[in-house]
Amino acid sequence: MKKILAIAMAAALSLTVLAGCGETENNNNSNNNNKNNTAPTIEGVKVEDTIMAGEEWDALEGVTATDKEDGDLTSKIEVSANGLEFKDGKTTPTVADEIGYEIIYTVKDSGGLETTEYCTLKVKQAAGKLENVFTADFTTPTAADEDAHYWDKVIDGPEATATLKEGAYVFDVTDLKDAGDDKLMLTRHFGDLTVGEYKLVVWAGSSVNTKINMQALLDDADAATNTWDGKNLGKGNDDNYATGDAPHGLYGAEVGTTVKPITLEFSLTDKKINKEKVGILFRICLGGNDNPAQFKFSIEKIAIYKTTGTESKESLKSADYKTSVEGLYPNDHAVVTQGTEGADIAITYDDANNADWYSQVAIGLPELEITKGEKYYYTFKVKATAEIAELIVCVEDSLKGWEMRDSYHSFSLAANEEKTIEMAFVAGEGQDKAANLTDAVCRLYLGKHENGVASNKLTLISFDFGKVNGNKTTDRVAQDKFVLFGGESSNKTNSKYPFAVYNGSDDDLANKGIGTAYIENGKLVYKIHEGSTVGGQNKLVIGFWDNPITLPENAYYVVSFKVKASAAIGMDVCLHDMDCGTDWNSGLIYRRAHFQNDPVQIGTTETEVSFTTEVVYKESKCELILEFGSAELAKLTEGVTIEISEIKIGVQKLAK
């Protein structure tokens, strides 16, 4: 019996040992399998999504899961979120949460490895169906008499027509017939001009290279004789003016195929007019010598500027960098060394971080207080070995930077071009905070560069900073644009045409930005002849203060438009409520990009741009602003034409 028991015990022990060995072997195999097992992957999960309360959301739409060992695991994906219930991956949130629900995606493979992904679901307040409230009308407007702004055409002999079209006063000449300079022209009388220095500026272009004459003449009542030619004004000396020896007018001015400003300078002095106010006749004369028999001549804008008073410059800091680089402070991406021509600033471009103003150099202005309301100037001479498409210059606090900034201007440098840059500014006009600058620098931001250029060298040759003393002022006393819509047209308040165009040169002759707008072939066209590197200098506006697009309160605004351009450029888009008082930013409802920070890219293929705003709780008098300005735009010497084929604005009112 004991023997049988012993055998049984031995057998049991043997089985136990064998079982133990088998378990160890299985564990080793399992560990090996886990070592070889790879975790599953989940693809298609959005980082963020937005819906309205009451809308169904499918968390699994476009989402898949795969595993190297198990294959397709999409059906194994589990979705969860605090506060939401899911059925077959779908949920219908009923409570708005604009911070967002955290949606958790998990999937586990047969080996027990688990993968998790996350999505933030923002739920906006519920709203009704989309209601269209504005669709742009692109029928061509008819010119009214007032759109000519009292400029009169003269066609005496040549075969030609003069028409308000294409955002300009356009002369189509089919046969000049050897006409003299008084047979084909545009004229206008301005009364009540007073003593001062004047500029008559005409923005014009021609289909082929042409020449024009420009004259300013005293009217009959003020002339020495009873003809307009009695006093042909120029900038001549008062003493020889009456004898006719002084320069008269502007003759043979070149007009090219790109619209540019052409300037006639003249003066009205006590000796010349001998009275308080006078009337002037301006003549813009086409034809004459060296003109083709056929051409198309466009005048887009005419302005008159008056300068009075005197001023002088008082230098407060100057430097010749041929001998010293003292007072120059580069950032980590620029290196300053002494060169033979001046201070050599070595720049290394980092394409992975090619932001604007990547490299900087500050010129110290020690012990100077930049006083708010006073006028200052800076002048410096520079040269670069490679092109610098954007050189920003400003005066700002050395530590606070843009938060305490005054003058802000953009320039460009061609390769090996030596350039003198000069600018005047009134302190405090550009600051976000009204305060004096006591620790100021003149800072150079070295912006975008040519593609493929890895490094550059900017040579700063000399610098001068100072105060402008005196009472000299320049004011624009007249401006006539020939666009058939906008604030200066007969369609100023016509709700069919709530369009306007703005260019930097509209405000100041020194600013960049030349262009016009018109409707042609069922499209709104903005033709930019000169672009600026600085945003805001070329703008097409839909809705303006005299002709706004009024949108209701308590609603989402949905905006869409179709756009293309003759060249690839960037575009800033914003919707703005003009009824915002003096704080422009407080009226900003939506902004797609700010100047060159992630702009909308458009080109020769039509693109549809659309956006939905957050809830707007007050009735808004809106302007939709399409804004252009970049180094790429400024380099397009032939300009660019932008076409808008559709503009729609709708609203979704909040559900009650």
C-alpha cells in the first residue's frame, strides 16, 4: 500500500514539476510575445472641432485604428467624454461649452497594449438656419457728373474720347493728328488758394510711353492780362516772375506704362498774387511732341498739397561708422564688426525660423528724451550684399519694444545698392501708450530675404538723429479720385455699391500704395500698381461709414467670397464694426491674419474664402476689409490685379 502511495506521490510530484516547467515556459513565451508586440495606432482624430448645441457629432467619422499584428481595429475604438453620452460614436451636446469637452479615444490590441488620442470639442450656442443678408451686386455703375469732380475734358482736333471707367479718367486716343498741348487736356479751376508752396500731383499711366505738360495759371481776374496765359505759375523767383523769365509749368514729363505720381511744383507769394486769395486753373495736357498717334492714357487720382512755414534740423546724435561701431547693439542673430566702409552687420538666415524681423540691430540714443508731440528725424546710409526685401525702421523703448514704439516704416534694399533712408515723425503718434521715451533706440528689423540666400551683410555707413524745429506744415487741400463708388463718388450712399478702396498714397504722398478699383465683367477688380511691404497700405473695403453693411444682434455672421489674383500674394481678412468709438481694435469681430502673420494665400486659381464669427451681441455697422502688404507684393513692379467674383454675408440668429 505504501508502495502504491509512494508511486502515486512520486507521480503527483512529477506532474507538479512538469506543470511548473510548463508554466515557466509559457510565461517566457508570453514575455517574448509582448516584446515583439507593437501598440495600435489611431488616425484621423481632429485636434479640435466645433459644433452648435443640439447638433449631432460623429466622433468616429474619418477615424481608423490599425495594429501591426491584429490588422484593422477600427471597430474596437472606444469613445468617451465627461458630460457626454455616445452611441455608435455619436453624441448630441445640448449645453454650450466653448472651452470644450475632452474627447478620449482608446483602442486595445489582443496583446493588451492600448493607445489613446484626444480631441477638444467646442460647443457653441445654438442658432437658427443661415439667412442671407448681403449679396454683392457687381453690375457696372453709371458715372454721374459729380464723379468727374469738376475736371473738364478738352478734345479739339484729335480723334479721342475721355470716359470715366476702370477707376480712372481714361483718354482713348485713336489719332492724335499732331495736336498741340492745348488740344487734348483735362482742366479744372480751384478758387480761393492762398500764399504758400504747392504741389499738383497727378497719378497717371499710359498704354505706351508718352509725355504730358502740366500748368497752373492765375484766373482772368488775377492775371496781368485778360487771358489764362497772363500768369503761368512755377517756382520762379519773385523778382523775375513778371518778366516771364521764371520757370513756367512742367513740360515733357515722362509717363510710363505703370501708374506713377507726376508732380508740378509752384508757389503763390505776396509779390505774385498781391491779394489774399486767388483762383487757379490747372491744365493737364496730353499730345504734343514725341507722342504716339494712338494710346490710352489713364488718370487715377489728382491731389493738391500746400506747404507753409519753415523748419530747421537740430542734430542730437550722429555717427560715422567708418571709424567706430560704438553704440550698436545686435541681437543673437546678427553680428557687428568694423568694416572699411562702415559697420558690417552679418546676418545668418534660418529658414526653419524665417519670421519677419528675425535679426535686429539697435542704435542707442543715450540721454535723449523723445518728447510726445515734438517732431524728430532720422537719416542713415546703408548697403547690403544681397537683397533685403523688408527693412523695418522704428524708434522705440529699448526694453518694451513695440509696446512703446513711435516711427514705424518699411524699406527695401537691392543687392549692392547704397541707399540713404530719411524719415520724420511726430513723437507719440504711433505709440500704444501716450508717454515720452526716455530709454530710446532706433531699431533696424531685418526681415524677409530672397529664397536660397543663407546669409547677408548689411553695412551701416552713417547715422544722424535729431529734432525738427519750426512751424512748417504740409496739408492736402484737395484730392479727386475717379472711382465710381466709395466716399468720393455719386454712389457714396448707394447700398448696391458699398465698396471703397484705400491706398497709402491717399493719406500721404510719401507713403507707398497706389491702386484703383472698378467693376468689370461681373467682378469687383482691385488693380494695385504699387504695393507696400507694410500691411494696411493697399485695402479693398466692402462697407464703409457712409455705406455700411448693417448686421443684426445676437447672431453668428457667416462671410464668404471668391477671389483670385494675377500673381501669388498674401491677404489679410477682417470683419470690423465701425461703431466702436476711438478704439479701433474693440470693433474687431474677426481677423483671419494680421498683415503677414499667416495670411490667406491667393493666386491665379480662384479661391473661396469663408469664415464664421463668434456670437455678436449688438447690431453692427460692418466693413469687410481685404488688406494687402508684403515684401512679395512690393517686389511686383508691374503690380497685381485682384478679382472678386462673389461676396455673401449671412447670419445665424441665436435660438430663443
